[in-house]
Amino acid sequence: MPALIVSFLALLLVLWLLGQPYLSAARRQRIRQRPFPDAWRRVLQGLPCAAELPPELQARLQGHIQVFIADKAFIGCQGLVMNDEIRITIAAQACLLILGSSSAHYQNLREILVYPDSFVVEHEHTDSIGVEHHSRQVLAGESWERGQVVLSWHDTLAGATRTDDGYNVVIHEFAHQLDQEAGSANGAPRLPRREHYTRWSKVLGAEFERLCRVASRHEPSLFDDYGASDPAEFFAVISEAFFEQPQRMLTEHPELYRELKFFYRLDPASWLGASTLTSSQ
Ligand SMILES: [Zn+2]
């Protein structure tokens, strides 16, 4: 009899584990369908990156924001007190990147740490010949593989209000998060099928080399020179341009634009007239 009970409990456990993804998806769907709070709507209406999206994307954005705020912890650092303005401003920009899907939700992300302004990060590492290095950087944002994004509120707000300059720390760090869903950030986020990586690496590889050449000669480019640091930074930098300067990217880098359009399942260049993301260009 005890063996029968143990087997039964084991079966229940297996069924519970198998059912978890469906229960979680159903829970998120219920959250998406809740009425969007008026206080949150007022913050959203003040954000150019969200206020003039096409109507169907605005509705989806509100659903994603509700799930994002229900699921992720917002932690104020250095005395910064979290409020609706901070949470909605971050969530709206982060959820722009997943608007192409009705169910995406940054599955690995648990926490967003928010500093009042840029913050100092110190790293220690030992190189291949055993020499220890110490580095100190002042950052506006950082994305960690273990489910955290760190942001400067000052830079987050600047990115939310200037939507056509190609600089947006939230888009940058959340592009890293998507990249990190497929393992360490390397500029190759999860694509639908194996064969898509061939085209992705061909197009992004050629454009990365091009940016490296341009940056080394100090020539002008649509993309920030920082994108020439490595393929992961390149993906984050071109994602900023994709959402903030889509028409120029489509004109000057059409193949690259098409790869990001395929990955994000969004076409920001077509939002002209419906979105301030493009209306000021
Ligand atoms: Zn980066």
C-alpha cells in the first residue's frame, strides 16, 4: 500500500510539473486581460515611445506591462523609492521589444534594480596568464545572465523622452536579456529554426565588420561606435537604432533591418504617422 501511495504522489508531482507551463501561461493571460489602471495609463500617455504606437500594439503593450509588473521585482538602490512612474516607464520600454509576440514575457528575468543616476561597477578578473585585473566603470545600465537588469533612472527617463536619437538604455539592456535567453550574450538570440542562424550570422557578421572598420576610421555611422566592442554589444546597439531610427536603418542597412524585423516580428518603419518613434525623423 505505501508503494502505491508513493507512486500515486509521484504521478501527481509529474502531472503538476508538466502542467506548470500551461498554468503559468493561463495566469499571465488573465493578468493581461485585467483593466489597465488609470494611474498607469496617465504615465503611459506621457511616454512618446508608447503613446502613439498603432492602436493594436498599444493594447498589446498594456497587457505586457501588466504581466511585467506582476512578475518582476523592482528594487530601488541608493535610496531611490519605486513608484508607478518608474515602473511604467521601464516596463513600457522593455515591453516594446516583445510586442511582436502576444505571450512573450522575459522568462529569465526576475529583478530590475534602479539607481537614481549612473552607477559604478567594479570587476576583478584573472587573464589567461594569471594576471589579475581590476576595472571600474560608470554605467547607465547593465544586464546580468542570472535574471537581473540594472538601470539608471536618469538615463531611463532621458531615453523615454528622446525617442529618435538612437540611444535608449532600456532597449539596449533588454536586447541583452533576449540575447541571454539563448545562453551567454553573443549577438545570437534564440531564433525559430536552426537554418535561420546561417542568414543571421552572415548579415550581422558583415555589418559588424563594417562598423568595426568605420569606427576605427572615426567615420560617421547610424550605429554608435560602442557596437564595435563585440557582437553582443553590436546586437544591443542595432536594436536601439531599429526602434528609434527605423526608417534610416531600413534605407542604409536594409538587410540588417530585415533580420531584426524577422527576429522582433515588428516593423517600426511602418509606424510612421502612428508613432512618435518615427514621426520626428
Ligand atoms: Zn551593452
